[in-house]
Amino acid sequence: MKIKILIPFICLFIISVNGSAQVKKVYAYKQASIPGIIPASDENDIKEKNGAKKTERKQNYNYWFYLSIPKTEKITVTGLWIDGKQYDLKSETVTNLPVKKIVFTGLEKNDTTIMMPATSNKVLLVYPAAEKPGDSKYVLNFARSNELVIRYTSKGKTHYTTIKKIKELTPDVRQ
């Protein structure tokens, strides 16, 4: 009688272990890029002198996305969306853990952030390259409510992982 009760639980456990997505945790960061000295006689000033409206500069960010996956698993990241826009991506395996980022504040003491703590899992660093046209309306549902959407394949199946809000680091102050 006890065996009959345990069989469904064992089956559910096996299905949940084998059918689950393989990314264990995602650490997502962005850092505003502060431009250097902007020349006074740039294109905007010339247009403004001729009566055209001055265009706003778009804030640029540097992004780092760390994916923690079991050492025995193989995944391939196939898609990356930030704020609803799709990007080509680059990825590399990280072996030197923990990953620390020193933020130059311009003050006497700089900030240090541990971007990826030491782990026994395999770690992939994923970051955006050029923006590209979107290819999936299915992802747009994720992108509406999440700042970051990552698509990957594992064992021939497509999975998605999302982050509601990417952690923003203080911009570097360089001299």
C-alpha cells in the first residue's frame, strides 16, 4: 500500500528534475557610460544655430549577465532582449571566480561589487552586441514585464529566463 502511494511522488520528482530549465541563477548588471568631453562645436550646436531643434543624447549602458548552470549541463544562449529590444549576443565561459567590479567613484575610496560569487556551477558571461530586429512575438510577452529576457536551448528544448529589473551600478568616474 505504501509503495502505491510513493510511486506518483517518485514519478513527479523524476519529471521535475529532468524537465526543468537548467539555468540556476542569473546575475544581471548595467552601468551607465559617461561620455568624455563633448566638443562645443558638434553637430547638435550647428543644427541649433541653423534653427533646428537640439537632439537629446541617448544614455548608453554597459551590460554584464552571468548565468550559473550545473557543470554537467550544456546550454546554448540563443536570444537576448533588453527593454524589449533584441540584441545579437556574445558569450564566454568564466573560470576566475568570484568576479569583482571596481567602480571608480572619483573619491578617495572606490566601490567594489561582487558581480558573480564563487560557485561550483559553470558560469557563462553573456553581453549584448549590436541591436537587431526582433524575431519572436512570444518573447514580447516576457519583455513587456521584464527588463531582461534570455532564451537558451538545453537538451534540444528552448527555455527562457527573465529578470524584472537589472541592477544598476554607479557609473565610473575617469579623469
